[in-house]
Amino acid sequence: MIRAVVFDLWNTLVFSPGGSPFQRLKPLLRPDQLPRHAELMRDGMVQPYGSVEAFLAAWRERIDLAPDQAAAMAQAFLESGDQAECFPGTPEAVEATRALARVALLSNTQDFGLELLDRLGIQERIRLRLLSAELGALKPDPAVFEATQRRLGLFPGELAMVGDSWTDDVLGALAAGWTAIWVNREGKPRPGHDPDAPLYEVRSLDRVPELIEQLQAGMRCPTCLG
């Protein structure tokens, strides 16, 4: 019985035309700094910096950030949040899902620059949010899913993860014993997986409430598309 539905944030609920915050940093790095982009991105998503200024200050000496670079990066974070939009039907889908089960947000993201959650009406609809920067780990790390279970006070079989990332959301959820709902807007072919796994696929979020209702009613067809 699904009692809680956990949503990913970026590229599941919302998108930003120029890319999510850390995607926008890469073009701002010099060639000698580029090899450390992945490390910089991971650090920003697992450490609770509290502000973009604190994050960039921590990296100023590590990669010799020039003042103009730091200013451009801070602006990139600001613009990413300001330009973020919900995918069509997101508020309605979350609201309809909330009528069926508890809802939560689980995202690999920083803990600053998230005013978009209020602006887009996500915070008022999803009160419980778990961020990698606060948890100190990234999906698909089992610790992230275990922490979410503890916060919700539920067993693995009572949770469903809704997300666009095959590795972070789908495989992470399945490894934790959750039901996985893959948001596959582009109709990509499924990678190899256990055909008996509790995995379902939707092309848009408006299919999620109906799928949750079907699962609660006893549907157990892992090969079905939502």
C-alpha cells in the first residue's frame, strides 16, 4: 500500500531553460579549473553552505576563482532560480497526489537559492523536503532513502519515488525497496532492469495520481506504463 509519494525536484517538477544551477557553472570555469567541476558540484550539493556567497568563498582558493568569475557564478545561481518554471500540470498533479498519500520532496541540490519553491507553489503543496546538502549524501546513496523513510515513519514498501533520473531516482528507489515511477518525458528506451521490479513509467506528471490510485487498489503489473 503506497502511503507516501516522494518527488524529485529538477527536471521532474521544475526546469530552468538555461539549465539547473550547477549546469550553469561549467561554462564559467577556465580550462585549468574544468577538471574540478564535478568535485565542486558535488561539494555544493552535500555541504550546507547556506548561501551562494559562502559556497563560492569556500572554493575561491581551491580553484583560484577570480572575483569576476565568482560574481558571474552567483548571478548564474540567481538566474537559474528566477527563470525556473514548473512543467505543465505540476501543481495540479502534486495536489491530486496529496489527496491520495503523503508527499515529500527529495532532491540532489544545494540548500540555498531555493526561493523558487515558494514562488512556484511547491513549498505550500510539499511541506516535507529533504535536500542532499542537509543529508550530507546524494541519491542513489541508500542513506538518503533510509533518512527519508525515517522522517516519514514508513516501511520501504509504503513509499514511491517519482523522478526523471534512471540512476538516482529509479535505481536508488528500487534498491531501497520502494516503488519507482520513472518520469520519461522523451520516451527513452528503458535500460536493463529486473522485469519483476515495482517499476512504472509515465510520460508526464498528470499520470501520477491515477497510477498511485491504481497501486493503492492493488495493481501490480511491473511492465505496465502509467
